[in-house]
Amino acid sequence: MQQKNLHPAAREPNWINYWGWGSGDMLGAGAQAVITGWLFYFFTTFCGLSAVEAGLILGLPRLLEAITCPLIGYVSDNLRHTWVGRKIGRRKIFLLITIPLLPSFALIFRTGHTFYYYLFAFIFFELLYTMFLIPWETLAAEMTKDYKAKAKFAGARMIVAQSSAILASYLPTLLISQFGGKDSPDTFFWMAAIFGVIFSVVVLIVVLTSWERPYGPREQAVLSQTYGGVSLKAALSLPVKMFRDLFSTLKIRAFRQHLSIYLGGYLSQDIFNSAFAFFVATVLMGATLVISQLMTVMYVAQLISVMVAIQIVIRTGPVLAYRLAASLFGVALLLYLGFYMVRPEGFAESFNALGANLFGALDPSRDGFSASLLFWLFVPIVLAGLGRGTLNFVPWSVYNYLPDVDEAVTGQRREGIFAGVMTLVRKLAQSAAIMASGWIIDWGGYIKTKPGEVVMQSPEAIQTVTALMVGGPLLMLLLGAIASWSFRLNASTHAVLVHEVERLRHGATKAESDENRRIVEDLTGWPYDRLWGRGGGSAPSSELPSVQRQRT
């Protein structure tokens, strides 16, 4: 229910709100952990699909989201003008629709179907996922304007995210003994079924523990004018306004920089995820159980990384945390390259002696204990996890502050459209990365295998998988690190921004000081005298003015 007369500052979030909202990333990240960690491997190993076909199934639905992502963000922003938005909630209506449908996730992990079955099953789930993700992501930005509170929301979601990733990686190990052994597709079906039920439960928890931002004076004025409904002319103009809003977000300098940092961190992981299972299966000669255990180690390290990153971001800002994370992940990738090139003597024999339990390598009293085996099994994957956890956390901690930057320019709150643009850009880029990875693996001559079958891949195929897993992520990390050098959003600059927004709200036309003006102009990319919709008059966010002079 909307709280129309409650000032936003009058309600402060507590630990129930942090963790209740954050639990939503059990779906947000949990689904992606299963999809990116297992689905490509499941399609090529158990469903008889080629790497190209698997890449198309994972990539094509993202192209449809060029429409659905900004549409859901725009509609959820503007449902505040309707009866549904006032009575149920402009964000929560989407969440409620998804609750009974999310267990359909398990339908993707059924063997014996055609390419088109898997394609349409995945499209359906991706639509549900987007309907939840975009409205959910706006809620943390709506529930508080405080820098530390926003960081706590982001931290809670990332701790939940990494916990769900651990579950996604370790569930196959738990289920293998119950459903037909290490080469049974039933392992993956039951994993998806368990997650599907969890998804519905956590969405319900989010609905019960979060609230939407109360209406401001401008929105109250709009409500009084639109209470009777939306006119046909206004409805027909929605697509034009939606895409105008979509592209207007790119006029915000901090958001453009943020997208580069975001894509650098996430695309590096998409490429790594696409190739890692194949790398383990060919270079380490391990099966599903080995992949599951290594991924579990990585996700535990990611969870630890997030806990540390929360404190770094609160104290120093996101840039230092991002650079440290990129460095750790980069070192892990170079170690895997070194392993491929050196092929340490005796590794294969020591590895095979472990049997089904990789963690036996940690026991120094074990016969045949090998420090070399211990190093190569765990050091690269732990470093990768420490880097990846922070790379996941930083962009979504920064997102919570971007509507504040946008408000300085437009005088409006557009959490939904920013979440829509971020998700759109992320999914389009992820689609391209996954499809390209599938093509590259197939082009390299990788031979798809059947469950339980051991196939010696050609040296060219193994070389291609290794080059993709190492070279692709390193390139993305480099691009993200370059973008981070000019990013200035942190605790102190955010405090200045919020202060100046309050002054603008009360009619100020000049900054309180030259330093404040410099900070606000650096974050927004707009000259101060053109902020608050003054570029071409007092315009709403869907009618953003053009920038006639940018700060250099």
C-alpha cells in the first residue's frame, strides 16, 4: 500500500528490511548462478545440443529484452498514476504476478526435448525473471537516501547472492548420491525444482518487508490530474516517451561511467562461466562432481569477498574495491594460463588419486599428499572467487546512488528506468558474450559428449577453450579498470550531491560553493545552471533537455 502522506525520511530501514529485501537476490543471482554455471554444460552434455545451439538458447531471449526491460522499468515508474499503482504498488504488482509462476524454472532442465522447447521454456522464465528483477532493484533506492544505508542494502543482497551461488554450485554434489550418480540429468532437474520453490518464497518475503517511495509534491499534483485514468493519446505516446527516457539516462555522466565498470566486471565473469566447465573437463579432466566442488570453493570465496568489499565501499568508495577485485581475478586467470602451458608434473596422477572428493587434497596426513596439487586446485579458484565477489557487489552498490544523480538533472525520481536500462544493457551484452563463446568453442573443434562418455578433445579444442576463458575476461577487466579511473562517486561526493539536490528542490540556482559546483557537475556531466530540468524549461524526466555545453 502506498503511504501518501509519509515523508521519505520518516521511515528508516532496519535489519529486517535489509535482509528481507536482500533475500530477493536468491532469485536475482541464484537463477543466474544456475544458468551461467550449469545450463550451457547441461544442454551440450545431456540434451544432445551443440555449443552453437546452447549459445543461441541462452542468447536469443536477451534480444527480446531490448523491449521488455525498459518497458517494465518505464511502466513501473508510471503506474503511480493508476489505480493499481495506488492500491497495490507500482513495483509490487509485478512481484506478486511472478510468485506462482517461478517454479516453472525446473521445466528448462528436462531432457529429451527439442531445441525449440528449450528456447521457449527459457524465454518464459527470462520474462518472469525480468518482471521481478527490475521492480525489485528499485526498492532499495526508494527506501533510503542515506549513503551507508544504501551500501548496507547492496551488501545484504550480495551476501544473499553469493550464498545462493554456493547453493547452486554444491546442490549437484548433494543430489548426485540420490539421483543416479554423477552423470544423471535428474541431478539438475531436482536442483532447479528446489530453486523454483525457493524463488517463490523469497519474492513473498520481499513483498512483506519492503516499501515504495512515498509520492513527492510533483507526483501528488500529477495524481490529481490523472486520477480518472490515462487518455488514449497518452497511451499511444508511451513507446516514444519510454525510449526517450531510456536514452536520456545516458546523458548522466556518472551513469555512462558506471555502465562501463558494470559491463567490465560482469562480462568477464560471463565469458569465464561459459568456458570454465569445459576447461575443467578437458584440462583438469574432471566430471560434473569436480566442477561442482570447484565452483563451491569459488562461491565461498565470493561470499567472503563481499563482506570485505562492503567495508571498503563504505569507507573509501567503490573505485578502490573494483580495482583490487579486477587484480585478483586477473591473477587467477593468469595462473590458469600458466597451468595450461606448464602442465605440472605428477598433477594428473595426484588428481586421479583423490577420487570423488577434491577436498581430500587439503589433508596433509593423506598418503600421496602433494603441495603442487593443493596449489593448482585451490589457489586460482580462491583468487577468482575473491575478485568476482567484489566485482558483483560494486556495480549494484553504485546503482543505488544513481537516481540521486539523475534527480539533480531532471528533478524527478526514475529508479525504474535506470534499473531497466542496466538490466537491458547487461542482458544484451551477456547475450552477445554467451553466443560468441558458444561459437568460439564450437569453432575450436570441441566435440560434444554424452553422459559418462570420455572423449579426448583435440589440442586445438583445448587451446581454444583456454584462450577464451583467460583472454576474454582479461580484456573485459582491462576496459572496466580504465573506466574506473575517472569515476568520482563516493561517500563524500554523494553527500555533497544530496545537499545540493535539497537546495535545488528549494529553488537554488547557484551552488553553495565552487567546490560543490565542481563535484555536482563532474557527477552529472551538466553545468549547474542547467540542472533541475532548467535546460529548456521545467521539464519532466521524459522531456529531458539537450545539453548545450558539457563540462570538460
